[in-house]
Amino acid sequence: MKFKLNIIGLLAMGLLTTPVVFTSCSEDAMDSVNENVNKPQDVQAKFILTDVITRTAFSNVGGDFNTYLSSYVEHEVGTHNQLWNAEHRLGEPQTSSTFNNPWGSVYTSLRDARLVIEKCSEGGLQSGNYATLGMGQVMAAYNLALLTDLFGDAPFSEGFKPLEIRNPKLDKQEELYKQVNAYLDAAIVNLPKGDTHGSGSAGGQDLLFNGNASKWLKFAHGLKARYAMRLLKVTADKTAALNAIIAHVDKSFANASEEAKFTQYNSSNLNPLFDFQWSRDGLAASKSIADKMIERKDPRLNRDFITAGWKQVDKLSPESAAYKLLAPNGENDQVQYVYLTSAFVFSQTAPTQLLSYHELQFLKAEAMQRLGQGATAIEPVLKNAVTAAIKNSEISVNAAFTAPTVLANGTLVETTAKLSDADIDSYFENNVKPLLVANPLKEIANQKYLGFFGASGESTEMYNDIRRWKANGENLIELKNPGKFPLRLPYGSDDTTTNPYVQAAFGNGQYVYTENVWWAGGTR
């Protein structure tokens, strides 16, 4: 969390805007800098909010975290350079430089979300903009949870004060999660109050919900459900927590049209998974996830994989020639343009999910199962989850076949029909339902695992789930990589080289293989 003093000082005084990932957003913010009715040079909170949302989606949810973690959870296979090293556990998982960029990006997002909160709180320059305040609180909670889920203990309470504290100490994860929930609880109070300051509401500067505070309120409730499930192992009253998860889900998104997804990608603003693969070609198709689909006769099997010659693979089976071109997890060669790839690495304009409707339905199904409810009660909830997940997958697959950059460089050949409602219904009735009856928790987990495979940035959340389940002794997802499974990510090199507290916590980096985070039964 190393900030340059001149930049952070100017930001704190409102003399500079924060940079945005996309040029168009940055230009919009700069064009509007002087509109503040109180102080011409002050940056309004809604413009900072645009930056926070954009950076969170592109760099923090969909960026390096998700790319590497897609290899760890075997949604993809690292097949070249750094990703091959990570796949084979050769340095990258325990090296401080691996995640230094997203480490810094999350802190930048947190800093800017705190600026939104400061500006819209009592005594701030836009006091009275309660809804925008609530949006800032949701984004602060989101990024703080992302930070501590992946790194465990981290600097926070002493951070963001570079003129006063150059080396902030690490806060315990338990304390960080108290702050996450405090942000969300405050947001739930503030969002319904609206915006009363003369600067107006966020409106179009809100790239998630176009200023719709009621959808932000649903987003906040959905995150409460996600994090309550995350903390279940360290929660004393688990029954109350599980009932609260269901209650929060029921107050959250009613369908997929309401979910928190970032949809701003186009021919020049690229989905981050596409951006990585198009420039580096470091990922190949995972044999272990294909085997799970084959086992279930999953209809996504014939939609999700592409040959090195840019042709969609149909009728993938252990007897097919294409099957031999799936990359064996942790045992693949370091080659490019040989193995199959997922279709999702071509999904140039596919949205990034900050919180999907299908995730909420999977959370509800798991909570119901843990409360002792039977397969009959869980079935409609799981069907909602599976249906929404497959439709989300289809959005990304279709984005691959219409990707502007791909079309400008050749033809990606589609060989199978788009999945219909009838296809999904048949799959659930004939393949998912029997497995749900036989082992409810395992099938809920495996359907969630398959549902999070894609271009939406959901591999990070699956990494959190797998660690959570493992901490309970529940090996619900069978992983095939023979290498050690990383239990957390190493701190960023900006701080392992400058902050003695972070240096001491990092050591030689090997702790990533031996120490769980607090919510998974560890101490830090």
C-alpha cells in the first residue's frame, strides 16, 4: 500500500481526479471537474465513484487475481510463461511481485471509495448525498473484503495517511471483516435516503445501476449474504447466520436483469480475460473441468471449448481426438497454440460480474441444505441458480463469436446451437436433480463451480469457496493438479520491500502454502 506522497496529498485536497482504466470515462470525469457548486476545483463524489466502479470491475475482479485464480481452481490451465509457472507452482504463487499490481489497485479503489464517503458524510462538501454515500460504502466494503479474503491480515486502519504514518501496521482479518459489515450496514441505512445536495445524484456516472439506489440496496444485501457464508466457520450461531443469508438473498436481486455486472466493454475497452489472452496466450482448456462436464452430460460441454484453429468443439468425449488436446492440470507442457482453449478467452465484450443472481441462488441453496432442508425444497432454488448460470455462460460464449477484434483477424467457427430453455430444463431434470437427491451439498457446490467458469470474473469467488469448504473438511470440488494448493496470495512487493510490518508477515513467501486465512481456520 505504497502511495506517492504528492499524488495522495493532492487527491486528498481534491485537486486531482483519480485515473480511470478507460479513456472515455476519464475524459467524462475531467470534462465535469469544474461543475462543483461549492468549490470549482473539487472533484464531485459521483465522478470518483465512476473510477472506483471501473477499476474494481476491470482490475480487481476481472484482472490478475481472477486470471491466476482461474488456474488454481482449474477453470483454466496456465500454459505459458508466468501462468505456466503458477500452474506448476514454480515461484509465482509465493512471489511478492506476482500480485503487486492488483494489490496496489485494490488499495487505490479503497482510497477513492473512502473519498466518496468523506465527501458525502456529515461535514463533507456534498453532505446530504446519502445515496451516493451508500454507494461509496458498498464499494469500500467490496474492495476491503476482496483484499482480506486474498491476503488475510492487511494494512487498513493506519493506511491512507502517508504524511502521518509511512508504515501502517497490519489489521487482523477479524477486525477488517467487522469494518466490511459496518460499511454495508451503514449503506443499507443511507441508500434509501436519496441525494439532497445541489450536486445531484450519481446518475450516469454510476456504471452499475445508473444511479438506481434501490438496486444498490439489493447489492448491499447480496454482499451481506456472501460474507455471512464466508464467515460461517468462525460464527458462533451458525443457524442464525444461515437464516440471515436466506433473508439477505431474498432482499437482493430478483432476477439476472438486476445483478451487479459491469457492461462497458467494446472494441477498445476489453474484457480483462480477453485482454490477457489476446496479448499473451497464456491459458489453455482445463481437462478437469471438462471431465466434470462429461460426467454430468452438461450441455455447456459442447459450447465452451475451441481448437487452436479457432473452431468450436462439439461432441467432446474421452474417445474424441479433441479430448487429447485438453491440458492436464499441473502436468501440461509449456506450449502455445496446441491445446484447446475455453471459448471465454475470446469473449471480448462479456460483462464482469461483481455479484451475480446465480451466485445468490447458489448461496441460498447451500444455506437451505446446511439448515437441514431436503432436496425437494432446495430443487427450485438450485434450478434458478443453474438456469441463470448457464444463460450467463451463453452470453459470454456468444460474445466470443461476435468479438470485434477476433472478427477482424479471422473467423471463430461456431459448430453447435445456442442452448435453449428446453436444453436447460432437460439437463436439470435428467442430470442435476438425481445428483442433488444423492448428495445435495456436493451437487450444489459442483453446479456453482461450473456456473462460475467463464469470462465474468467469478473464479476468484470460487477460490474463496473452495478454501471455505476445505476448511470445513468438505472436499466438494475434486481438483487434479498434483501441486500444492495455495491457501492465500502473497503481499505485493511495493510493501514487502518498504513496510517492515508487511516484510515480517511475508517472510520468504512460503506461508501461502501453509497458513489459512482467519475465516478458514487460520490465525492471520
